[in-house]
Amino acid sequence: MEISNHKVYPRHCFKYSPQTQNNPVEYAKSVVAKGVELCKSDVEKKSFRIFDLIPLTVCGYGQHVVDNLNLPHNDGSKMMTRLKIYIQFEYNDWEECGQTEEIWDSVNPDFERKVLLQFRFEKPTNLCILIHHSVIDVNGIEDIYDGSVKNLSFEKLVIERQIEEQIHFEIKRPGLDGARLIITAEELMGSSKGEIHMQLKAINLDKKNFFVQSDPFVVFLMSTESGNFQMIHKTPVIKKTLNPSWDIVIPLSKVNGDLKTTLKIECWNWNYLGYHKIIGEAYCSLHSLITGQLPVQIPCLNPNMMNNKIRINLRKFLRKSEYENSGLFEFVHCQLKKVYTFGEYLRCDTKLHSIIAIDFSESNGDPNSSSSMHYIHGGPTYYEEVMRPICHILEKYNIDQKFDGIGFGAKLPGQRQISHVFHLNHNQTDSHCSSASGILEDYRHCLSTVQLAGPSNLAPCIHYAIEVTKQVQTGSRYYVLLILTDGIVSDLHDTKKAIEDSSNHPLSIIIVGIGNENFDSMEELNARRKVGLPSQRKLNNVQFICFKKYYQNAVGPTTNPVIAGLRLAQEVLHNIPEQFMDYMRSLEISPDSQHIR
């Protein structure tokens, strides 16, 4: 059997017979031994893919857009209505992002054309919709009725899915007071919205190393329309074994939503210098694995087996046995699972809650001194510059508009002991502030009432947040802990352990270093770095960022402070949806779960 010279055909062009389409072994044999037959009827159109987290089709201009407009419409006159949609990111200028078609002779026009918008959790976005309505009477005289719906929160539209707003007209005329605009948003549901979960084992692989067993890893490649193969997934290396096992997750978007595309599975022996050696390969399709009977075994064949038998399979050659294969691939299970999006959970009443923890240690400096991080006489403090934009964004997703505000590293009035966790509002039973502005007011009040002390211990704040999350762990609530500190953490080991514990809870932790300290040791707290402890972390839920380093390197000293704050907020918040989704997937909580609703 000659594998290396077999012809590769484009994807979407494999014709399945009843004998092969549900049998991975027969399918692999048909591809390798017999080739494939081009079947033009199987060619499918490419599905449109958007890679942002929540792509939305805003059809507020699509379904039931204008209702009860009640515009004047005399007999014999003609009327026309059209909408223009504008979008504003941060504090940038308004930009037109689309417009609807013209609807004639309807006081309640229903628009069909949709406008594509991309939702970004960390990027505050506003919409403005301009309504152009004109009436032409029998004499050809045109009356113009221009109105608008301004400063519409895109985040609110994502959460509520449908919003009804009063239309404000430039010229007040009878009959226009009840005109309203209904805007609806629907998320694009593409064919690539899913994941393939499988367990793959290799059995009795060829030994490629003389003194030790092989170090195998597997590469998945898919056939392309050009006839080549493109890598879509690579497994970790498993050292010193001829019988490895991998749990594999492949997003359906990697194969463009096409389950019938041909996959090439290559097994390699890892080499630390990069000279990896091929062990063998096989061919199959995801469709045959999902619909076929599992477990199933497929031969792992080396493409060079006919050229140099001794080099490829020395162990079997010395036993005088004929070459059959270089091992077997065994697919234990293969399942297509639906992947939900962040927006779907928000629309199903999953609520985000925020906990703000502020460092009141004496290393910040006297609040009355201009060198202090808490200097209160020269405009916003450094802490306020960081808090304000982050809280402004989080507030859009905080349905009840409440923030949990705590402080640490200070002595409270009438106390000698240093408090490592205290409520900013000094309410012993309720730590919630009414809004983002409320937490800033409580912070200012604390500066005048507490005595700065120390040290900066973060572990108590993390444990406080963990206790809060334990109240509800059904997927109906998710928490974001924002810790602001000026210096090096005094309890780094305990903080690492607390982070380990927090990874099993619905909690994201954001730590912002404020000040001129050397924060190199704090970088260890980042989720994608080693934390210096035996890893028990279930999820990556932590991010650290140095405020001044980011301000100098990523923003620049000439940037408007307001814009700089917003960009910092985007930097620290853009991982929240991913961390949220990781937690929901880990517990297999779907948006339509009863405990969420």
C-alpha cells in the first residue's frame, strides 16, 4: 500500500457510501487505498465567520422597528421612512455603521435590512439612530419629519435583547408624541458554533529511541481547497510511553463548521532539538467518528514504510515479522457539544457583581501630601483614576447597580488592631455601595476617617470574595474582584494559595499595581505564569497589571487621562468573558438551565 503518493482532494468533495460513511476504518481505507471521487453536489458554500466574542445582528431596523408612528398621511399623499445607525466607541466621534432600506406608505414601517455590529465587553459603546420621514402631498410639496434616538447603550441592548425608546423629533408637531422605536438584537448563529470533544489513545507505537521509549504527540490537519493540509490542533507531548492517551477539544470553527472534511492525523516522536520523527499517520473525518460506533481502532501507518523498513521499524524487523503498522489509533469517544456565548448567559439573567478592594497601607503616603497615591487635594487620586473607568464599564452589566466595597491595611476609628478587610461604608452588615459614584464617595470618606497602616495582605480580600461567591454557585451570578494596591504583596505565598482556592469558584480576580514599586514578583500572580506552587488551579482567573508601566508604555504621557483610563480598563477587563465561559463550561451550566432562569 503506497500512502505517500496518494492524491489529496479538496474538502467537501468526498463521496460517502453507506458502507463507509459511518465506519472510520472503512473510510480511512477508502481514502488511502482507493482514493476519493469528486462529487460536485457535496460542495457547500463557506459559512460566514466572525471571530469577536459576541457578534450581533442588530435588526432594530429589522423587525417591528417603528410602531405607532402616527404621522400625518392625507389621502393621495406619498410617505417614506428610512433609518440611519451611528455608533460611538469610548469618546470617539460618531460613525455611521449602516442604514435601512426606504419604506413607502406606512405609518408603522417594518424594516428588513439588518446591520452587523460587534459587541466587546470591555469597550463602552453607544448607538444613535436617526429617523428620516417625509410626506409628499398631491401637489408635490414635501414635509420632512426628522427624529432620533440618542445615546442608546449597546450593552443594555445585548442584555435585554429588545428595547423600546421614545423618538425625539426636531420639530414638534401634532400626532408625533407617541412615536416610538423598537430595536431588537439577535446573535449570529453560525455553523461553527460548537466543539468536538474526543479521547484518543495510541496503542503499541513504534519505538523511535534506542535507550528509552518514544515521546509521542499527535497533530491534526484538515484538507484545504488547494489540496494541501493545514494544522488545526496539536496535542501535548507525553514522555516515555508507547501507549499514550489524550483528551482533545477542537473548536468547530477550526474546520469551518464542516464535519465531513478529511482529517489527517500524524503521530510524531518529540525531540528536544526539534528533529521530530514521524511514527505514523491515518485519515478519517469528524462526521464518521461522531456518527460511527465507538470505540474504534484505525491503523497508524508510516508513509516511509516501503522505502526503508529497517530504519522505520527496527524492532519488528529484528523479529523477522512483516510490517503491518506502526501502532493503532483508538478513538474512545467523540462528541459534538454546543458552545454557548457570553451574551446568551447575560440574556438568561446571569448577573455580574463587582467587589472593589482598596489598599490603605501607610506605604501609600499621607493623603495630604502631594507625593501620596491617595493625595486628595489635587484632583482625582491615582486610585480614582484606575477605579473610575473600570467601575464605569462594570456598572453597565451590574443590573442592581451595586458594588461591594472593601478596604485593607488600615486602622478603623476607635480600633488599635490593623484591619485586613473592612467595609468602605463602615456598615458592619452591608458592604454594598449604591453605584460606581457611590464607591468613589465612600473611598474619599475613608481617607478622612481611617488611619493608614499596613501591611498589604491580599489573601484576606480573596478569601472574603470566595465566601461571597459561596452564596450562589449555580451559574446565576458571577463575581469580579478588583484589587488596587500600591506596593509589593506582603503575603505572597498566602495570596498564591488563595488564588488556587478561588479558581474553583465563579470569580475573576484583577490586581492593579499603583505606584513606583518594583512589581516583578507580582507578575507571578498572572494566570498564564507559574505561580510557584504545585498547581491545583482549576481555571485561569487572575490578571495583574502595573498601572504606571502600562500608562508609560502602552498609552504615552501625552494621552488624555480619560482615554488612558478607559484603555487600562479595557486591558484588565477583556479576559472576563473568557474566564466566565471557562467556569460555566467546567460545571456544564447552559444558559437555559433552570437554576439560571
